[in-house]
Amino acid sequence: MTIIDTAIQAAIKAGEEILKIYNNPNTDLSVEKKVDNSPLTIADKASHNVIEATLKDTGMPILSEEGKTIAYSERKQWDTFWLIDPLDGTKEFIKKNGEFTVNIALVKNNKPVMGVIFVPVSGTLYFGSLEEGVWKLEDAKEHSDLVQLKSEGQQLPAPLITEVLKVVGSRSHMSTETEDYINKLKKEHSQIEIISKGSSLKICLVAEGSAHQYPRFGPTMEWDTAAGHAIANAAGKKLWLTDLSGELKYNKKNLLNPYFIVK
């Protein structure tokens, strides 16, 4: 089994654990904060535990939202590590709109080099690296290996041919700065379509060729973006800093991302 196979297996297994809670008719999703006994926290931790157990045999350390207290003095020594978000899109989970994901990235020398994003509700899987390219599979709840996934999936990106500028906006976190940026685009382009989407799926839309760009003038953490970043890079896209001076970096002392634009 290749390392990307292992990451895909971890993401799918984690998605299954999340769905046990998400689809339980007795689950009360009205508790929005991650208090210790909330369904959101239970799903998050269950997903984390499965991912950690599946990835441990790779011998590489794991940085996760659930393990964010690891001291910088320790992790700054890491050359290669896993960066994961066990459940990305907490508001989408609570709203039960299905737009939440499991994100797993492999980071090397402060750059995500491989990414896996799995959507538990739909079974949609995105995965990619510079070596493998970018692939999308609509129903990946069962798979044997990478060869099967590629044979059943679609290689990305698809060409985006349209006179309409398609811009992705957050379904739950649209900021004033983002609205200002979009208003500026409206002055430069005669036709603009805003596509609302939750979680890391916003980055995936640009990577797959369904949208031109995704501006993010709002807070995100490294685990929110790393898997999507790797997939976007493999599709020939970048997660630019807003001044276009370079891309996002990872394993910083402060794990909060600066604002960025995917295009």
C-alpha cells in the first residue's frame, strides 16, 4: 500500500465514524460549540482517533486540530509530517447540509505535497500530489488501491470555459473584507457568479475547474487549508497571499493562516 493509499483509507474510515454520529436520529446537533460532550466534539475526536491509528505505522508525526498544543520547539524539528483536520466545516455539520470534510495532508519542508479530502455524506473523494496529479471520485466509500481509484475516478482539472467570472465564497464565514474584494471584482468584470460552499470544498472547486478563484479574507488554521492546498498545487493552482508575494507556509510558530486567494 502506497502512502497516499494509507491517507485515503484513513479519511474514508474517519468519515464512517463521523456518519455514525451524524446520521443517528438521537443526535442533537443544536449544540454549536465544541463542548466536551457535544456531538460535534465526539465526532471530531472519533475521526481523529481513526486517522491517528491508521497513519501511525507511517512513522511520521501528526499535527491536528485535536493535537494543536504540541510545542513549537518540538514540531519545528519536523521535516515531514501529517497535518489533518478530522472534521472541517463544523457549521455545515451542525446545519446538516453535508458540506463538511475530512482533510489529510502530507507536509514536507513547510509545504503540503500531498492532499486527501473526503466528503462523508456524498462519498466524494479528492486526492492529489505533484506526482499523481489530481483525481476526483464520486463514490469512494470502498476501494482497494490507487489503481482502482484512478480507473474509476476523473482526472482534474477540467477546463473552465466561460465568460462569467466564478468566485467561491464561504457559506458560513463571509467577511466584510471578502465582500469588498468581490465588489472590486464586479467593477472589473461584467459578469460574476458567486458560488457558496462550506469547508475545504471551496478550494476543491477551484482545483477541479468549477470556479476561477476563492478569496479568503477571514481566519483559517493550517489544518483547514493544507490538504486543499496540496490538491490545488497539483492542479496548477496556488494559495497566494493576498499581495501575491508568495504562497501559504506551514508549521509556523503561530498556526493561524494569513488571508489568501486561491487561483
